[in-house]
Amino acid sequence: MGTSFSIFIINPEDLQIILNSSKALQKGSFYKFLKNLIGEGLLSAPVDKWRVHRRLISPVFNANLLNQFLPVFHQKNKVLIEKLSKEIDKTQPFDLWEYIGPTTLDTICQNMMGYNLETQLSDKFEFFDTILKASELDVMRIFKPWLHPNIIFTIYRKLTGLQNIYKTLNKLPNKVIKEKKEIYIQRKITSKTNGLDDSTYGDIKKPSKGFLDTLLELNEVGANLTDIEVRDEVVTMMSAGSDTSAVTICFCLLLLAIQPDIQEIAYRRVRQTMYHSIILFSGIRYLTIFEYYITVNIEQQCDT
């Protein structure tokens, strides 16, 4: 395709062999364009770096951590519902993204970094708008072959002021990481002074750590992640994580709007699962079972 040699697989059996191969881990060439946005995080890192970082980061994402995230989910969703309520009974269409995007960004920032961004409550979305703009630029570069060479794109972004967008994008993560490092060091000194360690908790379950806290702690035990590597992983989680979640939620709400009967069933099932207006971690598995029911129901309607 163009100046690149490409092979396209259409046989599922062949595709399974490739996807299961430990040698087919290198990302496509277009992923290199994401480095302006997210650096060399898990999504865009070379294979050698990806292997190391994945092994370090994977244990962070477990059921205990998800359970810890639920209060933030409830808090941000409550704000979302209040914001969406003003659209009730209106006949004009509105952009769901303007509500969902800030919600997912606030949620992932507070859960992953322990930082309350409060994009939902602000009229100015500098960081959110910067992520969107930077993402648009990276996608634009993919479809404009003359911008593919790094030297040409570097000149282009300097002449057009795009360089400032990438600098603005890293400003908040750098600030949060700096503050978190200071807090982490101070907490470590305090714990050492007071003689606190893991055994202090006894039979009490030790509090789970967030994503950024874990990265900082890993450095203490020999992970040797540079400040830039920590920042790249944080930006990857903030931008890629919030964007994919927002897109999925928007499509889900659109499909529920198209299928009002399924929407009503889903609403009743969620209400049945809720406990005092919130969904407990133990109830999520029942919603997963219900997701299968919805899929089968829609497939049956399509067949008829």
C-alpha cells in the first residue's frame, strides 16, 4: 500500500495463528504518529519496552482496584445525570460527547492519578479540548502522506503553532506527577519515622493503590522508570482510556435510544441490581449476564 508492503488476512484460521504468535507484537506503522500525543506508553511503545512495561503494569488492574473505583464512578455519574437532565423534554438534538467525554476523563483522572480534574463542572475544558485537538492532528497526519516524514511534520507543527498543543497536553500530567512524587516521598518518610509497614495492617486489608502511585512505588523497587516514561504511561491512560470509554458509552446510549424496548428492560434490570441508589461491585456480574441476554435478543430481532 503506497511505499509500504502490506499483507491482508481474510481467513479466520490464519488470523488466529498470527494473533496467537508471540512474534507478531509489533504495532502497525501508523502507531508511531501517536507518539506526539501519548509518547511511548503501552499503546505505542516498541515491543521491547512494551514487554517490560506491560509486565510491570498488568498487576495494577485487578478486581480489588475496580471495587475501589466504584465510589468515583457513582460520584461522576451523579454529576452526569444532573447535567443530562436539562435535555429532558427538549426536541432539539444534542451532542452526547459534550457530556460523556468530560465524565470519562474526570473518572479516569481521579481513579488512575488521584487527581480531581472537575472537567464536568467547568465551562473551560482546556485539557479535554487539548486531548481532542491533539488526537485530531494525529489522525489528520495519517491521512496526509506528505506529513508522514518526521522532519516535515516537525517543521509543519512549528509553523502552524501545533507544537504548543503538545506542550499544553503534557503540562497537567507533569504537574500531577510532580505533586504525587512529593506526597509519596513525604508519606514514605512519615511511615518510616512512625515505624509503619505492611505488617502494621495486620488482618485489615491494605488499601489498594492507584495507577500513578503504583508506578512511583515500582521505581522504589528497581523498575527504573524515567519521569518521561511515567508521564507517557499516565497520558496514555488518560487520553486513550477516557476516549475509548466515552465512544463506547455514546454508542451504547445511541443503541438504547434506537431500541426503546431494550432500554426499558435494561433500566428495570439496573434498578433491581442497585442498592440504595448505587450499584455494588457484587452486582456487576449480574449486569454482565444481562448483557448477553440483550445481545441474543437483538440478534433474534435482526434475523426476523
